[in-house]
Amino acid sequence: MTITQLKYVLAVAEYKNFTLAAEKCFVTQPTLSMQIQKVEEELDVQLFDRSKKPIQLTEIGQKIVNQSKNIVNEADRIQDIVDQQKGFIGGEFRLGIIPTITPTLLPMFLNNFIKKYPKVKLKIEELHTDDIIFKLNNGHLDAAIAATPLHEEKIKEIVLYYEPFVAYIPENHATFSKKEIEISDLNLDEILLLQDGHCFRDNVLNLCKNSNNLDHNHFQLESGSFETLIKLADEGLGTTLLPYLHTLELKEKDMNKLRHFKEPKPAREVSLIYPKNELKIHIIDALRTTIAGVIKGAIVFNNVQIISPKSGK
């Protein structure tokens, strides 16, 4: 059997459909089916139960798929070894980034990275954390930038920085008069949240667990963007929390509505994550170094720091 045949097996196992698997592998469905049949004949076992919809792996098929993943990964590592030996940093690299990080961090490092490593064909997807984990585990992403820790057995995490949370409080709100706020000032009933699926939403909810104000008596609204939450707060419909880097994009007239937390300031951990098989590790290292360069030391604004991991949290 060949590596290509094993890749076809993995595609059918993932998509549970021969036609869709063929499309993803850029071959015709008859070609893919014939190659998988050859593997089954060679091994004298049936990998898939074709009578079920969607197609299911047989018990022995699942074991072979697990081993096939290892074989394909190790085969891909050969090219990595050659590239590292030659000092070559190039080729396709698929990077996922969560939506609450993309608009702020990406513009900071992307131009530097593509100028320094012009032979890398960077493909960037904006994805929620669950989708990132799925794609990393199934070989559809080489790395990602996300809020951590994730506690995923097959994924490694390298902390890039710690980003404080900042409250956005309209002028008509009771806490507007405060120069700094505490977690106990948060009232979940008044906080405008991102939609379910955003990890920043979960960060805010976890913070509010430490607050005594957990009423749900009034209206609540969830949105897909910080811009919408800010506009709704300005209409007197509540307050919201923002990642620090996002506050740098606010208009000057809105800067006085920001309230920073007293020490210890709540923050999220942002990491570069990748599969433990460490494929394309030379590009991952190049990406980490580039991001560290733009974050290096600390970006200070209104006594708030974006702290590199070496400096501590």
C-alpha cells in the first residue's frame, strides 16, 4: 500500500462519504474507491461498512485508521527534516486564529512575517476554538493562535502574551465615576456578551462567577462583534468587556469610557498552539519569533501591559 492510498482512507474516515472524500483529495470518486478497495484486498479486511449511512468504520478499520494517521504524519516529517537541514522556511502553512484575536494581533505581525519569509504560503482561517481543535487534530491546520489553556492531550501550547480585560462603561452608568473597577463591580445582568462559541464570552462568564452580582432579571443581548457591543453600550443598554488590544482601536471620544481593573488585573492567556507531532516546526518557530518581536517587552498604555510570558503574568 502507498501513502496516497492511506490518505484516501483517512479522508473517507473523516468525511464518511466517498464522493466528498474524493473532492477533498482532488481525485475522481471511482479512483478513490478503487484505491481503497486495493488496500482492503491487500489486507484482506473490510475497512468501511458501506451499508450504513453515513459510512462507518469497521472495528479493524478504526485501528488501521489510527495507525495510518501515524504513518502519514511520519512520512510528512521527512520533508520537514530536509527543509530544516537546508535552512529552508517555505511551503504552505495553514494557520487558524480565533475571531477576538484576528483584528488586533494579525495586523501587528502579518506584514513582517510575509516580508521575512516570502517563500511561506500562509493560509489563514478565522475559526472558533472548537473548530480549531478539530482541524488541528485532523491535520487541516498546522498551527493556531487561541486563548489557552485548552487542556487538549494532542496539542502543544506556547504562551505568546497575557492580555488584560478592560471594561467599557457608558457615561450614564453608575460605575462610570470610578477611576478603576473591581471584579465585584461586574453585574452579569448588565454585561453585553459575545455570542456562544467565542472563548472571550466564556472568559467574561468565568469572571462574573467571582462577582456577587449574578442576577438575570432584565434584558440580555449577545452579539458577534465588539463593535456592536460598544454601540449598544453607548445607547445605554449595558456595559461590556474588551480585550486590551481592541481598546487601542477605539475613537478618541470613547477612550474616557474605558475602566481598567485594579490589581491583580484579569487577563487572558494567548498562545500559539500546534499538534504534538510538531510537523513544520521550523515555520512554527519562525511565526512565534515574529509575534514575539512585535509584542517584545510590553506595550504600555494607561498603565496597562501586554506582558510577554518571560515577564510573568
